[in-house]
Amino acid sequence: IDLNTISTLIYAYASNPLFEIICISFLLAAIVKSAQFPFYTWLQDAMKAKLPVSALLHSSTLVAAGIYLTYRLLPFYTLETYLLKAIAIIGIITALICSFSACSQTNPKKVLAYSTSAQIGLIFFALGILNIKCALAIFIAHAIIKSLLFITLPKENETWDLINFVIFLISGLSLSGIIFSGMIAKEMLAINLGVKGTAVVSLLAFMTAFYIIRIALLLFNENNLEKKEAPITERISTIGLLISNIIFYIYLHFNAQYQIAETFWAGLTAWIVVYILYIKNAFWKVPILYPISYNGFYIDKFYTKICTKIYSKLASICNFIDTKILSNYNIILKSLKLSINTFKFIENFIMNGFITLITKTFKQFSLINKKAQTSNIQKYNTYAFLIITTIIICLILGYTSILIYIGG
């Protein structure tokens, strides 16, 4: 049975709230795993791994699991259209926030971490608008390009290898949507989005190009360039990934529908703008925008400053309940003793007392009935006459009252 059939069966036989809970739970797991808004901050904090490891984790393994889960469960989400809208909105918000935040960072690994969340946000956006081919194209192109960017970064306190610098720039151009597979993937996303959608995607292309060339020039100043011998494995991996990028570009060129337009020119404009700013040494720190960008919209600080305090208070309350209430057996024993005494009182004085009262009442009726059994026929006739007379009088009074009530 394929996944479409499974999703249809679950949708048919499960209640609507239950089906929605299942879909939302899977979607939430995918968003957290792929570092999407508002849970993207963990990826920027996980930068201690070495560059080759980071290349693997950021490009095609760790954060890609959420994309794969969303892609596989897409038949579920298509049955509830608001879930597709949620996927697209979350993706585009993540792409905008992370791209803007990356524009002011000085740590290259943090820039690329923000870039990973932003590019995966574009993939989520493509899945949300059901542009499946574009999502897969961006996914593959991003895996190749991001691996190249991480591998070719200079190590700390070392000069930058000239060949790695050139490959980094080529990969940056591709990620910006100017050359090779990154260009076609971006152009595939911009097709049929309308004016507003194209403007947003072009803005993202501009910011992507801005932070990539900016961090490249900053590293160029800090590390300088030197032509040096690199390990053969590093050379093979970088050249192999670069060739893979070109091959994937050729494949998309003959098998995808695209048109070089707004995103290409937005990326190219950003490269020119950053280069001019670099020559004039004019990377301004805009008073309001720069702190917001550098601090990632303060979302990480919200988690560390506010959420941790709330969690600490909750932990203190749980600790008090555990140590002062649950672990204090005297209070529990006294509570249990009080409950036992209460139930004992109810049993002895209420339930048993009620049964005793009924017993005594029927016993008294029995004694009265016993005294009436005299075997004297005349007394029996008297009793019968009195009872019948009483019944007749009650009937007459009742009917008279009804007639008076009806007659008004």
C-alpha cells in the first residue's frame, strides 16, 4: 500500500481532531529537526564540530531529516490545506529571519548555520506551495554547495588556501543564484509566484549573496591568501563536489523549467554592492537593524533569559511537591487516616443508622398489625367500614376540588 492510500484510510477512519493532531505532531517534529522558526536557534549554537563534520551535518544528514519527513508525509498534509499554508509560512519566515541575521555575523560557521536554516526554509516554502521539483532541486543543490562552503573555509589562525578561496567564491556564487545549480533552483522557485512572491524570493537571493560575499571578504582580510599544499583527500572531495554541482546544473538545464530573471539580478546586485562597500570600508552598523540582525531577533536570548526562568520556577515547584509533600509520609499517613475515619463515620452512623431505623420502623408496624389481629369479625367489619369510608371521602373531596378548579 502506498502512502497516499494510507493517508486516505487514516483520514477516513480517524476522527478529524485525531487526524489533525497526528499531522501537527509530525510537522512539529520536522520543524524542530530542520531548525525552522521558532526552533532554529539550536543550530547556530551547535558549531563546535570540525569543518568536515559540519559540512556533513548541515548539508545532507542532521537537519535534512525534517525535510525528508515532511516530503514523505506530504500526502497527509494535502488533505488539510491549512497545514500546507502553515508549512509555507513557517518556511518563508525562517528564510527571511535567518538570512537577515546572517548579514551581520562575523563568525563564518555561524553565518553558514543561519544560511542552512534559511535555505531549508526555502525548501519548506516550496513544499508548502506544492512545488515538489523545485524543493528537491534546492535540497540537492544546497547539499552540494553547503558542503563545499564548509570544507573550503580556512581553519582558525591559518592562512586561506588560494584554491579553497576560489572554490568558496564559486560556491557562494552558486548559493546566491548566479551560477550553476543554485541559479536554476532559485529560478524554479520564482516561477508562478506572482509579483509579491517573486519580490520576497528576490530579497532572499539578495541577502544570501550579501552575507556570503561579505563573510568571504572579511575572512580574506583576517586570514590572507597563500597557495599551499592541501591533503589529497581534501582536494578530491572539493573538486568532486564542484564537478557534482556542474553536473547537477547540466541536468536541471535540460530537465527543469526556469527563466533567468529577478533572483539572478538580485544576487548579482548584492555581490556588486558588497564589493563597493568593502572597497570603501563602509560596512555600516545601522543603529536599529544591526543589533536586531546580530542578535538573531533576540529569540535565543528570549529562550535563555525568560524561558529558562520559567522552567526554573516550574522545576522548583515540582521539587517542593516531591520533597515536601510526596516524600513527607506523615502528611500522607494523616491524610489517609482522616479519609478512613470519615468513611468509618459514614458507614457506622449514616448507612448503618439508616438501615437500623428502617428495621425498627417495620418492627413497630408489625407489632401494631399483630395487635389488630384479634380474630373478632365485628372489629374487622369496623376496620373495613372506616377504611372504605375514608377512601370515599378522599375521592369526593378530590373530585369536588377538580370541578371547582375547572369551573373557575
